[in-house]
Amino acid sequence: MNLPIGVIDSGVGGLTVAKEVARQLPKETMIYIGDTARCPYGPRTVEEVRRFTWQMVEQLLQWDIKMLVIACNTATAVTLEELQAQLDIPVVGVIRPGAIAALNETSSGEIAVIGTEGTIHSGAYPETIRAIQGEQVTVHNLACPPFVPLVEQNRTSKQDAYKIVEETLRPLQQYRYDTLILGCTHYPILKAVIQEVVGGGVSVISSGQETAREMSTILQHNGIHNRSEEAPAHIFYTSGEVLPFVEKVERWMTITTPDVRQISFLSSTMNHD
Amino acid sequence: MNLPIGVIDSGVGGLTVAKEVARQLPKETMIYIGDTARCPYGPRTVEEVRRFTWQMVEQLLQWDIKMLVIACNTATAVTLEELQAQLDIPVVGVIRPGAIAALNETSSGEIAVIGTEGTIHSGAYPETIRAIQGEQVTVHNLACPPFVPLVEQNRTSKQDAYKIVEETLRPLQQYRYDTLILGCTHYPILKAVIQEVVGGGVSVISSGQETAREMSTILQHNGIHNRSEEAPAHIFYTSGEVLPFVEKVERWMTITTPDVRQISFLSSTMNHD
């Protein structure tokens, strides 16, 4: 089935998921919406996250998609269950794939999860991990509010980010975790610095790879994978400025001159350019 | 949904998959059928593999299962598509998961696949890999008929197996592959010896881990995962002798005093003790 896959995120972080989708599912076309104008979602109320997410979803449904990927942990924590219940197409979030990868990785049975305040306060990771593995695993949670702004502002070099990352992660030092879930799709952009701070003994998990694998399974089992041989032409929408978004798609997804367009969510009815 | 998952194999090799299922899906119950009396399937005709596989499947359907796992590469190559088309429950094979794991692992783009004659001659691995990644990856195939008898006869130590494994794998030496798919569920039992022969620079892929992950995704997305807190009680059936089968379940799955029963496929109607 040659319809596109819809991917939504609060901003550019979901591009780390889109990159893995492009790598693992090279025949599939994506329409990506990044709500950059209203990013970050982490500190917003549950009601705001719900409303913003539904606006993006309704837009994608008008364009006709065959699968929805919520490439944002905060939005997954708040809306995954209701979207899965209400939409007729498969809906994939980023929390379960990250949790499964971590459970396959940990030897000590102690896992740390970092994310936005919204994701951490939702308790979605410990809940998901408990649902899969019972009580055999201990989960340590830490909200890291400074990380999304660092990424959105392109301050991800060791020089710009090390001190902030080190201070933010300090509360985790007391635990003997061997696996760290990057519970926010922005964080993989900071992965090199985070890995240096936590040390080589800790496996750092980005959910992108696992999410793309889950998508692959569902596309195949539902018989809706793309069988045509045409190269996919992804389209990216941002609710913020186009040029900085183009730059991030080029740098992170290594796509040259990507098709990036502006979309507005200012009124309750959808408009887009 | 608390129905069991059905797992079928030509013999004991599928226990390497069942072990991963027990680890990753600790709340799910399995009914395993190993057709030890007619193992190996590798050198059999397509018609025989079809008929034997359907006998096991019909038996499992009578007992009521919520998902079927074909934990045998030969049977997957021959019957996966027709089983997926004809059964009302999800059917999972072991070939696609192994192919996906290998594609995520390879850097050089050269993958070697070893398996039974039936699996290798079917071309199922190169076909699956091409369907996912187009023409960007080279696949080298080698049938290894001596390996299943080694495993079924418990001759898997370095002393017993090294020379045979080394000679059998010699044709692969001419290729620069960096990833080796164990395209037969018996082979993970020989993994230590195989790894020693091919060297540390080659990633050796067992499909069990990936298969269990695929099952997890489907159980979740179809809403049929087990929600009860009772510990699962797996049942194992063998068409061969019970005692050697008990011994293998105990050794490979580290289950003490497993429930192993005999089943007969001698007549066309199903009988089991």
C-alpha cells in the first residue's frame, strides 16, 4: 500500500526517529509534522499536549496516511492509548520500543530513564516495563528540562553542553543502573555528550531504531508495506520557521534540499500553506 | 487474552526460540510441538515439509491458540505465506526477524546465511532481504547438512564439533561478510563453535531474540497479550522419545522437570497421549 506514514513530533527531535525509519524502511514515504512553534511539550499541561497532538493527527488524517507514528515521548505518554482506540490505522509510539530494547540490554536489572517533565511525571516508562517484566526490574526516573532547549538551539557540542548535562544527570549517580533510556526523541542528538557523562559501562538506548523495527513488523503483518520501486519523497511540515528546520533535516537525516513546508495551527480549524 | 501461543519445530531447535519467548514474554504460555521423530526437515521434499507442518498446526488449532510461531526455518520458508493467508490468528516465522537483525548489524553490506538444504534452496533469506533493502546488500548462502544431526545427537562441544563446523563453513572463506545469519534454529546450540570458526569480527545472528520481539509487538498491537498475573505453565510435545527431549528442555531452557508429553503423527487423524 503506497500511502505515506504520518510522523508527528513537538519539533525536530522526531527526526531521529524519521532517520531510522528512512534507513530500515527505505521504500516508505513519510509526512512529518514538527510543532516547532509550540515546542517543548515537556512542561505543558496534559490538556495542551492532547489538543496539540490531535491537531497534527487530524491534519494527517485529511491527507490520508496508512500508519501514525508519535515520535515524541511526551505526546506518546499522553495520547497513545486514546489514538490507538479511536483511529482505524495502526498507531505506534516511542515508549514501548525503548522499554523493550532496555529490557533486552540490562544485566543488572536497574534501568534509568531520562525525559521531559511530562514524560517522567506520567510514569509511562516504569508502567510499561512493569507490564512486560513484572517486578523484576528497578526503574530510576529523572526529568531533564534543560536538554530540549539545548538541542533546539543547536548547542549540542561537548563545549556547549557537557557542564549542563553533567549537572542535570548528577542525581542518577547514586544508582547502579547499567542501561539508560533516552526517553525523549531530542536526546539522541546529545548522545555523545550523555555517553561521556555516564561512562562506557552504561548502554544508552535511543528508541528510534526499535520504533522503526516495530513499524516494520506491523506494516508487514498488516500487509500494508509499500511494494512499489519508486524512491520515496518525504515531506516535512514545521509550525515554526522553515530555514532552521531545513538545516536540521539536512544535518541529521543527511537529506539534501529536503521538501520543508510551513503549517499553522493558530486557529482550531486546520490551515497549511 | 490468556490462550497459549503455539510453537512448532522439526525437533528441538525451536527451543532456542522458545527460550527467548520465555525471557521476553514471561507472562505468555506456550504449547510447543517438536516433530523429533521426523527430524531433520532440511533434506525433505517441499511436499513433506508442508504436510508435516500442517499436521502440527491442525493439532494446535484444535487446542485453541492465539498465535502461531513457526520456529523452524525450513518450515517457515515453505509454509509461512500459506499459513498467514489461511489462519485467522497471527503467524510468525523466523526468517524475517533474522533478516532484519542482520540488516541492522552489517556495515560491509555482505551477509552470509547458513541453513538446511531446504531453507537455502528456497532462497527465502535473499528474497526477504531484497524485499526490505532493495539491491544494496549481497547475500552469500551455504547449506550445512551436518549441523542438525550434531545438535540432535548432543555433539556440540568444541571437541566433537569443531572439525566438522570448520570444514562445512570453508566455502564462505572467500567472501568478506561481516554478519552471519544462523538460518536454522538448531544452530544457536552450536554458536560458540561457529563463532570460533568464523572469528570475532563476524556478528553471528540467532533469530530467536528478534522473533520474540516481533511476537511482542504483534501481541500488543492486536491487544491479545496476557494480562493475568499467573505464572505460565508451558507444555512440550515430541513425536520422538520423551526422556531425551526432557533433558534438552532442562539444559537449554533451564526449566526444571518440564511437562513433556508424547504425540503421534502416524495416522492422518491426530492422536496424542
